[in-house]
Amino acid sequence: MMTNDPTVGGEALDSASSSLTLVPYQGDALTRARLWLDPEVRRREAVRAARDLDLETLWALTEAHHTLQGSAQSSRHTLRTYRNGVRLWLLFAQRRAVGLLHPKADQGALFVRELEAGELRLTRQRKNKKDESAQPPPRPRPLTPSSVNAYLAGARALYRALRWAGASSADPFLDVKVGADKVARWDKRSPYPQAAIEALLQVGDARHRVMVLLGAHAGLRASEMVSLSRNDVDLSAGRLKVTGKGRKVRSVNLSASLRRELSALMAQSASDKLIGGTPEAARLRLRRECLKAGVPFLSLHALRHSAGTRLVKSGRTLQDVARHLGHASVATAEIYAKWADESLQNELDNW
């Protein structure tokens, strides 16, 4: 589908021999998916792309199948993770001489084991590269089970697309299992303490303060923050309209302080997007402000954890927390009860 010679893990995947009948189109996902509706073209391009390890065409096929056959629209973050999963599988296929359309037994399992061991990594090409030939290769860093599962989902999506195209009947990951996570969810991450939130509100401009409160009070995710527009804010009713995962829309109540900060920001700026930019840029901004405030940077998502934890500490039910944060299940909100329970620490302090 594309011919820009993609690089996977620092190793070029050759697509120069492409003889495409489909033209690249940069419209929305549904428009791109329509390019794959012809079964003959779909099968021919899938077979050629698998032979050439053509990342761009294989990803275009995967995205088209996901768009047409998926149960819900996926976020850009999910699609980016899926694409990286395809990239990693192609890197593995290149290194291990895997026939993409007819992989051998246990190659899917070996792929997962190498991911877990950190032997398969995505690397970025640097603009000003020094001579790296004399530098030792980076040491493998094992991936967490959640990361392995995320990349595996992308590789599985590729084979669903190949089967849809009639190019392969293979399912190399059918019986593959990812190792269990031995670290509890509440021990892998933590919320910002309330004192840290207060310190962050003393630095930065109005947009920064709104961003902090969108996370720490409204419980928004990074992608929800940056996509929030003026029309999504109803100051008189004290509510936000938030488009979350799977394009699900929810209504979020505003705290008094967030309402004041939003009112000030909207009076200062005529921009439609209140935060704008990308989730990555928002994380970098928060990291800089944490440095100014003398607050350890946890993550942008930790602001959302702070909102859930504070609600539980105030006596709200897990159903209230799940509704406020837009969780699909109450079980997801149970982690906040763990963080909010200080009884064990209080008891130990008296020993």
C-alpha cells in the first residue's frame, strides 16, 4: 500500500519491489478501508506484502479489517500499539526466516517468549546519529506482561486480516499464552498525593492548571484531555462532554476549582482546543512542571488515579468512581480502594 521503505527495529524491510494497484489515501480509516473491498485485489496485495515483509501494506490491510470487522472504533493509541505489534512480528519474521503465510509450529510461542525476554525491541532512528558501530548493543530489558499482550494483539490482528484476505489460514498464536504478571496492579503505579497536586497548581499557566485538574478532579485520560474543545464545556451546568475509549461519550461533573480555571482559560484564549497537542506533548509539559514544583513525575495518568483515590477516600462508592472515570466495569475501580485504604499503615505507625 505504501512504498516508503519502513524500518523495523533499526532493520529495513524491503518494499521496493512493490507493484501496487491500490493508491495510498490519507483520508479517514473508513475511506482507507474501502480500498480493500475488492477480494481479488485484497488477496493479491496481501500475498505480495507478506512475501516482501511490506509493513505499510500489511498494516493498511490490518487497519482495514479492524475498521470493517471490529466491534468498536479504537483510539489512536490502540491503533498505534497494534501497528507496533505488527512491526515487531515482522522484525521477528525477518530474523527467524518465518514464512508469514505459513509459519511453522511454535514460532508464535517463540515470538512471545522473545518479547518477554526483551530480545525484540522497537528503536527510533535518530536525526543526528553518531557512529554506533563501536557501541555495544543495548542489553535486553524484559517487557511487562501487559506490554507483551498489547503487542501480541497487534500480531493477532494481522492474521485475522490475512485470513480475511484469503491469503492465509494460519493462526500462529492460537494456543499461545503470555506469562502471568507477578506484580499487583496497585504496586506498579500510584496516584499523586494531594500535596503534590496542590504544588503543581502553584506553577505553570492557566492551561497547565486546567490540565492538572482535568486529570486530578475530572479523571480524564491524556487523549481525552487533548481532544477536549470549548463546545464540550458547559460551565453553567458544571459538566464536560468527554469522548473516551471506543468513542464512548460520557458526562463528567466539574469540581468548583476546575470550573473556575476553565472559565479563566476560556476567557484568555479563543482556541477551540483547550489543551490541544498530543498526549505525548501533554506528558512532557507535565514532566517539566513537576520539575519546577519539586514533585516527582509519576505519569500523566497518575492524575486520573488521584481522582479515583480521592473519591474513594471521601466515601463515594466504587460505582460512583467507575461512572465518574468512565470505567466499563466496577472491577477496574477496585485499585482505588487499595490506594485509599490507609488502615494498615495507620496500625503499623502505632507499633
